[in-house]
Amino acid sequence: MQDAGIPALRTVAAYQYGAGAGRALFPDDEDFRVRRSTTGRPQQVARADGQRLVSVGMDGRLTLGPAGGRRLADALDYPAARVVVGDESEPFVRDGKNVFAKFVQAVDGDARQGDELAVVHENGDLLAVGRAELDAQSMLDFEAGMAVKVRAGVEADD
């Protein structure tokens, strides 16, 4: 049986990432493990196997886990909800190092400072998830500075 709070989280995801994001993160045909605070507020949502999709901040916004970042990158049109980097950055970002503006090849045009984004390789592989430190245009224009503060790197699928 699906948690009663999932429809509200779908709405938040659609607001935060655009149309289709709610169903991408929280499909109808899947059960979720929802960890709640003592007041009943959802704090974390994971797949049935325990992989964290999102955390829910005190402000109600979603913070991506690697499984959530992968779902968004797979479901949304390129480059929605993501920052794209090339070979030079890949090993560092996978290791949890931050993304610097000079290595950004593409970014969701609607990304604002503070947004949660997936970091993907130019071939589409998920490398990490993190928080934008610059808006989209600045990421593309700047030659220095941190573009994304990486929260979690993702190991390569060998």
C-alpha cells in the first residue's frame, strides 16, 4: 500500500523540477519507505529496497539522493534537472568532489542558485547529485568558481 503523503510529494516534485517529475520520482505502481519526524512530517523517501530517493527539507523542498537523481535524469528531457560535464571532471565528481563552472558543458536553463540537480556525464551516466551554487547562465559564463556543491557521488556501473 502506498503512503498517503506521496501525492503531496509528487506535487512538490512537479513544482521543483517541472511536469513529469512527480511521477518519475514516485510512480503509482511502486511502494516507498517513508521516514517521518515525530510530528508526522516526511523526512526521507526511499525505494522499497532502501535506496534513498529524496529527503524533505524543513522548507518542504526535496533534496535528491542518487536514486532520485537517476530517476529524474532518465525521465526528464535533456538537460532538465541536471548539469552536464565531460571526461575531465568525471572521476572527481564520482568521488564526491564539487563541479566547477569551467567544466560545465550544459545545464538546465531554469536552474537557480540553491536548486537540487543531478550531475551527469555527457554520455548520460549519473555521476552525482548536489546543490547549484550558481544560476544556469553563470555556470556557462564563468571560467572559475564552484557550480555545484556535490552531496553524493555515484560509483560507476562496471
